[in-house]
Amino acid sequence: MPHRAELAVGAVVLVLVLTVDLRGVIGFSSFGVLVYYLVANLAALRQGDGRRRYPRWAQVLGAAGCVLLVATLPVTAVATGLAVLALGLVLRRWRLRA
């Protein structure tokens, strides 16, 4: 049922476009993408040498770049992103205990 998900996301985007300042939405989205890439770089950093495609310094540089770029985002975008991330972690922990 991917068409339902597409319609739902489209509806959310429409509401956001009509009701909020898009710079905040873009900042929040950027936070999410940068956290995703930070996690990917940290995961790649933990790979063994036999599975490594790029040198370790590339993952360190990538992770540092993500952190640096997050620091340039609006404070409200970072605060909201951290709150959503924390809520997700709490809900995941709660669900794993049940």
C-alpha cells in the first residue's frame, strides 16, 4: 500500500507549505539527514579492514563534517531534531521491553 503512504506524506507536506515557515522545516530535515550520515560514517568506521572500502580517515572526516554542519543549523531545528530523536529512542526502548 505505498500509495497510501505517498498520499499521507503529500498531505503533510501540503499542510506544512501552507502553515509554517519552510526554513524551519528545511532545517529540521537537514538535521535528520546529517544524523543519518553521521550514523553511517560511525558504522563504517567500525568495519574491519577486510571489509573496508575507504580509509578510516574518510569516515572520521565525514562524521566531523556532519557534526560541523549540524552546528550551523538554526537552534530550533537542532532542538526539535534532538527532541524527536530522544522520543524515538524512548519509544523504541519501551517497545523492546514489552
